[in-house]
Amino acid sequence: MSESGLTVLDGTHLRSFNPSLPELNGSISGAQLLEIADSKASTSLFGLSLPQNLKASALSRVIAGPGDHADVTFRQTELEKDKASKFLSDYISAIADELKDDPLVVSILDGNTLKMFLEDEDDYAMLAENLFTDMDIEDKGKICKNELRNALVHMGVEMGIPPFSEFPLLNDILKKHGDEGEEELGQAQFAELLQPILQETADALSENHVVIIHNVKVVNGSKLRKLLADEKQFDNVVERVLQETKSGKDGLQKTTELIRSFFEKLGKNFGLPPSESNDAVILLYDAVFSEVENEKSVVKADNEFREYMKDVLKKFAEKLEDNPIYCDLDD
């Protein structure tokens, strides 16, 4: 699934994936099997290098018992073909489940964005002009040839350029075009030299995609649904809200306002997006509480309050499932 040019990996790609083991001569160790499983999952997810915490969480869903001891034991275990095949299928499903609960937001750099700039002369001319202006900090109308590297860094992931650390081939492409020289370039010379660099980068990315994980949290109601399904955990939240509302100074304040105030302060602990993150969160709160306020605004008994809370959280979960909210964790 995609959002504003980004790709959201929520497990959908893996659910239609039917992994198979290579031909085995006898048994296979858990360590070897995990290596195969991780490689197959990565291939299905555009070549993404799976985060360690994602792999660890998925493995703990499949093997008996959490923790390092169970992990080490499994890796040392020898599995016959049938058990190995079942583990492979279960492990891929577990990764899909992890991504459903906590999706990853990525950029898939495959050269297409760069090709779009290069195929339109006007678009490329504007890109080169803007880059030249940004690099020409002294406003001399000239920049050093070695500023080409900074120009690529300045373009960044948004314009289709991966970080040098993720795509070392960029160093070779720049070196080929003499980026280390002190020669000064005018705007036209800069544009002329940059063009083949971007073209070669686009061609290289089309052969070897680079997947960049963004520090973005997707709030899709998954954590809320788990809370609602766990009676004990839900009752603990209800009790916390009851204590908070009963200790309030304004006993006449509407229940909806009390609950809203509580979740705006602490809701992210239970699976709601931070109230200060963006306008979409404000609209979400307004929509949910306008609906519940129309249904009932005064609750007298604690058991009524419990059902009222459940209704509020269900509405949040439903709306977030239909329209997830993206929170930039770098802000």
C-alpha cells in the first residue's frame, strides 16, 4: 500500500507469498532455515533488509518460548523437510502479522523518480538550476566540481537518490566523472555534467533497488483492537480513566470531554496517535467524540462508563483501520 509516494509495508505482500524450500539432502539446522526464510521474506519485500527487532518478534511468535535461550536452541535444532517447510510458512506469516500490527514506511528507490526528471527537459533544467543555486552559497555563479557530491546528498531520498552509505556505487559513478576536481563550473556546465551522473544512478538503481525505512509510525488501530480483546487490560484502562475523571475538579464536565482530555494526554500509550502530531489527529478526535456525544453525554454508573469507553475505543479503532495516521517520529 502507498501513501504520498511512500510505500507502507503492512504484510499484504507476504500474505500472497507461498515460500518453498530449496532441495534438501537430509535435515537442515534452524540457523540455516532462518537465513533462507529471511532471504525469501526480504525478496518479497522489494529487497528490504529486515530490521532485527522485526525478525526477533516474528521468531518469538513461532518458536516455543520467548527470549534468547529459545532462539539459540532453535538455531541449533535439526529439522526434517516437513517441519522445516511448516516453519518457513509460519515464520513468513508471523512477519506479515508483525507488519500488520506495526507497518514499516519505506521509499523504494528503483531509478524511476530520476528517470522522470531526466525524460522532461524542462523538469531537468529546473532541477539543475535549483541545485546549482543551492550549492552556490557565495552567489558567485560558479561552483567547484567537487560540489557534485553535495548536490546528490541535497537531492536525497525524496528525489530518488539513496544515501551513499546504502548505495556505495554512487562513489564510483562520481569518481568516473571526476567529481574530486577543483575545476569551477557554471550553471550550464554543472547541468551538463550532472545529467549522465543521474542517468547512470537511475540505471544502477533499476538493477539493484534500494529500500529506505523512514522513521514514521503508522497508527492503524491494531493496538486498540488488541486492548479491546483483552478484558483485563481494558478494565485497567477503564479504571485509570475513572480515577482521573472522578478526581477532576469540575464534576459537571461532560463525560466526553473528560475522556477526550485523558486520551489526548495519554492515548498514545494505548494505541492512539499523539494528539499534537498533525491536523489529521485533531479531525479524528473531533469525528469520534462528536459521534459519541450525540449518543450519550452523561454517564452515572461505572458499568455504563465501561460500555461507553468501549464504544469510544471501538470508534477510534474503526476509523484508524479505514484511515491510518502517519506520525513522523523525527519531529
